[in-house]
Amino acid sequence: MHENNQRPSGLEGVISLGARRRQPFYLSLLAAAAPFIILAATSAFAIYVLTMLAAGRSDWVNILTGALAALAIPVIAFALLLAGARRTHPFTLSLAVMVFAASFSIAILSALRVPVSYLGFLLTMPSSIFFVTIGNVAMVRRLRRSVALLAFPGASAVVDAAKWKLPVIEPYEVSQQYRRILIDPVTHHSPEWSAQLAKMYLRGMEIEAWPSYLELTLGKVDLAAFDLADISYSPSQILYYRLKRALDICGVLLLALPASLLCGLIWIYIRILDGGPSMFVQERRGYAGTTFRLYKFRTMYKGPHAGSTVEGDSRVIPGCHILRQLRLDELPQLLNILRGDMSFIGPRPVSVAVAEALEARIPLYVNRQILVPGLTGWAQVSQGYAETADEEVEKLAYDLYYLKNVSLDLDIIILFRTVKTVLLRIGAR
């Protein structure tokens, strides 16, 4: 009787009888995003106060109330993102929760009849959206640390393919420190494993087949298992791709003036150093198997040239190395985009000869033609330039991933990576 009185009561008692204590998973995500929460909140507060002071306002009670509401917007947005803990759509999801949080905060202030500045709130949004998005990406990256692979005979090959430390665990090692458990679709989809998987599911763990997880994390498909019939597009993906042509035209028009000035200077520079023509035209494989004339600035001396460019290549016109590194030699392709031959983002077009050779080698290569080719693309920023047929096949895995997952978020990631590549001069010679 005395022993029973010493037994822990409540939930601690349940844990003492064999229940598990959950790890503070959300605290881990919060720690990853905390610096960006602070930056977003403080910048919003400061921008709102400065906007009010610039307008000549001196009613500090209303100013501080509005500033605190502006501060609360990114905090509310982070709370919503933390609750969702989604790995996909980090940009559009961040924008959506920011709009909701801003609408909620302004509605509360309006209901309380607190005078606010809509301009002040508007000016706080860019920095808040930026820091909220970066914080969301930090949380997405932290999610990788809570993943484990359930042991099976081929687990070592999966770990090698993952290219990072992916823990392999036995069923008795499964604990709440892992949010997502990866399983083998062949080994673990069997009667003898059903009870174990059911227990994990009831504990609140997410169960996912390792091929789909690796595809999403590595950003490329398994060519041996790829099938167009397995692709399914959401209405938002279909709508976005329909709008891409209009976005391409708007982008070209915005860049028209500075690009024209740069193109004129480059054209004159090449003419002075090596005469004409300044442009290089090549037939490339385009949409639906068609061919089109791709335009680039000629950066090599006139004459027959063969082979890939190497570091310090003497065939390159002096000063044109920097054009190649900054991709300024590809500015004339804005004309290709305006004509509809290309898009800003899509599979990078290859020469007709290369396309024919690769289509004969791997039938899946024709699937690149389903989308309009791009000035930059997922394979380009993930793999870089391909110098061999094997590297082109490797890039195909990234191109088909883009075909499968085309979206505004993925295009934004490609644009950011393209800017990083150009600024750091990665891959160009």
C-alpha cells in the first residue's frame, strides 16, 4: 500500500509505466528561426516609427500601438509557419501567412479605432517578408535533422545516395526525436511490418518512402523509375505555367533599356577588337522538338574552334572572359524570350546534334522538350555546365525534377541561385 502511494501520479505516472516523453521538436525549429524573428520584428517596429516621424506625427500612444502591431505581424506569421512545419512552398506560404497576419492586425486596430498609417504598414512588409521567408527556409532545413531511415538490406546504398548523414535505425530505436521515418517501399510494405508502421503512425510520426524523400531533398528524379504517368499537377501549378509567358514578356520589357545599352557597348567592343560579326548564332533544340536560332555575343576570335573552353583560354577575346563569367554574352537571348523561343526559366537548350545523340542514347531525354527551354534552369544552377554526355544525362535528372515540380517557389529559388552563381562567377570560363 505504501509502495502504491510512492508511484508517480498523473502523466508522469503514465510515462513511468512505459509511455514516451516527446522531444521539444517545435522548440528546435523555433531556435533555428529565432534570429530572423527578432530581425523581422525589430525592423518592422523601427520602420513604422520612422514613417510616422517622417509624416510629422507626435501622438506617441497611437504611434507605439501601431508599431507594436507591425511588430506582431511577422511574429504571427512565424507562429503559423511553425505550426505548419512544411517542407514545400517556402516562399508563397510565407507570403500567404504574412498577408493573413497583416490583415488580422490591421482589423484589430481598426476595431479598437486606433489611428494607423497604412503606408507605414506597407513599408514594413518587404523587410518582414524577407526575414520571415529566410526564417522559414531555416526551419525547413532543420526538419532534415529529424529524419531517420528504417533499417533494411539496402539502407547503406540509400545513405550513400543521400550525401549527408542519414541515421539508420532499428524498430526498437524509433523515438520521438524523429519526426519523419523513411521506409523502403518494397521491404516495409509487407504484413510483418504493418504492426510496427501502425505504432509509429499512432505516435504521430510521418511515414514516407525514401525514394520520394530523396527526390525532394536532392532535387532530382531517379531516371530508372521516372514515368510521366506518375506526375500530377495541382491547379496552382497549371495556372502559374499559363502565366509564365506574360511574366516573361514583362521581364523583358523591364530589362529592355539597361540591356539595350549594355548590348550596344558589348557589340561595339567586339567589333573594335576583332571586327564583325559580333553575334554568334546557333541552332538549338526547342519546345516540342522544334529548332530555333539562339543568339549570343561572340566572345572568341574568328576562326574554327573546337572543344570546351579552359581556364585562361587564348581563343577568348581580351576582356570577354568577364562577359562569360557574368553571363553578359547571353543578353541577346532576351530577344529569344520575347519571340517565345525561350523562357527566363526552363531546361537549358542544347544544340541539335547533342540533343539527337542523347535522345538516341536515353529515350527519356525527349521529355525535356515538353517545357519551353530557359535562359537559366534547375539543372543549370544545380549541376552547372555539362562537358560530357554522362554529365548531360545527370542534368536530365534535374530537368525532369523541374518538369515534375514546376512552381513559382521553385522558379524563385532558381532565380536566387542564378544571381548567386553570376555574382560568384561559378562554372563560367
